[in-house]
Amino acid sequence: GTTHRVFDLLGGGNLTLEDLEIRDGRDLGAATPIGAAVRAIEASLTVRRVRFFSNIARRGGAIGWAATGDARSLVIEASVFEQNRAQHPDAADATMGGALWTNGVSGAGARISDTLFVDNRAETALASDFIRSGAAELATEGSGSTVTVERTRFIGNSVEATGSGSFVTAGALNGFFQGSTVRFEDVEVQGS
């Protein structure tokens, strides 16, 4: 359960990350265990030309973002997510989004463009577990939220459950969209 998160933005504000490599973040704890490289709750996050490598959390190995209202956004441009993991070490919480986990509520929006997700993984060894989305878990609730994914590639992402009776889904990405505008354009999925 040791946590070594790199960036943590809670309860407002804006964070822009450009031209960085963020690696080896870790959060498998029990209190909001999302985004080992970056956790942004009720905040806006912009990521440009950033490489996320070998980060691990229960949800969103690299980035975990959740926000409410149209003043909040997640923008990811020209970035690489590689060998990040969502891992389920015990029965607390759920595991999804090997690289990215998002939840936009009531107008909050997420846009991913010109980005590569490669060799990310969601994994569990628990019996009768539910696990999904090796690369990205994208969700919205309420009306007015938007999700756009464009010119983005998902290559070799996976979901792995070694416990008996486990249910796995969505090797590359999974979405749950309620009352939202969703657009996927020029998206490539291979080996997931």
C-alpha cells in the first residue's frame, strides 16, 4: 500500500505539464487510489508531450482525473503512456484503466489527441474479481460532459485475471457515457 505519487491536485486549480517524463509513481493504498503519476480531483489538467512510464495504481496507473462542471477539463496531447498498470492487490476498490481513468460529471470534458497507449495493463490475481480497460477507462455522468479521442493509437494493451472466476473486459479502452457527447475519430487499436 505504499504511495509515491508524483503530482497530486485536489479541490480546484489548473495544472499544465509539458515536455516531461513521469515514471515509477505508485499508489495501491485504500484512500482514493487513482493516478500514480498524476491525480487530479475537481481540477483541470493539461498534458502535452509527456511520457508516462511504469506507473501503478488501482485505477488509472498513470493519470486519475475526476471533475464536475464545465469549467473543468482534461486535455492530453502528443503524449505516450507506456507500461503503466492498474493493479488489484486486495478486495478494496475496483481496478480499471491501466494507464488512464477519467470521470467527467455535469459538463466536465476530456480530450485526448495525437497520443500513444502501448503495453499498458490492468491486472488482478483475486478470485471472482471484475477488471477492465488495459489502457483507458473513460466515463461521464450527468448531462453536458464531452469525451473526444482523436488521432490516437492503442497498441498491445491488455487485461489479465489469474484468479478463478474473474471477469475481464476491454483490453484497450472502455467507456461508460451518460448524457454526454462522445467522439472517436482516427483511432487505431491493435493487439489489445
